[in-house]
Amino acid sequence: GAVVSQHPSRVICKSGTSVKIECRSLDFQATTMFWYRQFPKQSLMLMATSNEGSKATYEQGVEKDKFLINHASLTLSTLTVTSAHPEDSSFYICSAPPAGTPRAVQYFGAGTRLSVL
Amino acid sequence: GENVEQHPSTLSVQEGDSAVIKCTYSDSASNYFPWYKQELGKGPQLIIDIRSNVGEKKDQRIAVTLNKTAKHFSLHITETQPEDSAVYFCAASGPNTNAGKSTFGDGTTLTVKP
């Protein structure tokens, strides 16, 4: 099946620093990628939809300037958590449906555990 | 928008028994229903899916049933094994959303006791 690579798998940073998370589709092209946030023992919360070559679409309540998304190519989307604070600590997961897929099939990355001290 | 409810939130079964997880959805336009398995510290993995033009789909020990009239779908795991222990999420998506934008259930933690 299709593979989505997410990097890094874990990051620990100091409060006030910025953290970049990469999401790559390894064997397919993805014009759209999704970014989720997941708190312990909870479901996935969609943060934003990343669109190749255009601006991301953010869900209600998600700060655009806080969570910067760049989808510069058909295989790479990045999420940058700017000026991270302890409340940003969470599990961040990306997913990508292969371009042209008739169904809404999503392939997920392995996730990034962010811990802000 | 779409609303997906999933039950039960936790499920414990003995190895070899069957497990059933149920989901209901609200948007009658939804036409794609995947199920994901998430192991601790990992991303969700698609295990089976069903489209609205099909009532049942089976893949070895896993099956999914869909009742469009009642707007509910279920995951059935037979002959459960300890490695089936994980969190399972159902999801629903439809033609009126961006391709791939799904609404997820809250998850079911399945524990299979050896």
C-alpha cells in the first residue's frame, strides 16, 4: 500500500522555539494532505487541509499564524508550530489521499510526539 | 456537518472470541466508511473500508457491514488474537467534502486477553 513518512517521530523543545514537522508521500502524489492533532485517549482532531500550490484551509479555532503549513510539492507538506508552548504538546499526525483516488482513502504517517518544556 | 458516534469506548474480549464495534453517522450523503487501527504511539492504519453501494465486505477475520437506511456501520473481528489489541476508529466521508476529509468516531479501545 501507499506509504506516508512523517518526521521527526519525537521532538522535545523549549518553550518559545519553533518546530517543523514533515510529511512525505513516498510512492504516490498527494495534492491534498491533512494535519491532525490527537490528545491522549482521544480521537483525531483535524487541524487543517494542506493544498499543493495554494494556501492551507484551517479548521475553526486553529490559529493560522501558530500552525504554519506549507505544501510546496506533490509529495511534501510541512507543519511548523511557531513559538511553541507547553499547551502545544501533543501527538501530531498527517495523512494523504493519493491524487485521483475516487474514494477518500487516507494513508497516515506514524505521527510526531511533540513535548514542549 | 457530519457527526459520527462510536460504541463502545472500551471492549475487552477473550482470545478467540468475536468483537463488534458500531458507529452511526448523521449525514445521509456520506458514502465512504473506513476503519482504522491505531497501535500505541503510531499513526492510524486503514484495515478495511466500505462504500455506500455495498452492504458488507470481508477480509479474512475482519468484516464491515453497512446499513444505509439506519445510517450505521459495524466492524466485526472474529477469532480475535492478542495482536488485535489496539484503538479502532471508524470514519465517514461524503461527496460534499474535500476528498479525504473524514469525520472520525471517538475510538474504541479493544483489549484481547490471552
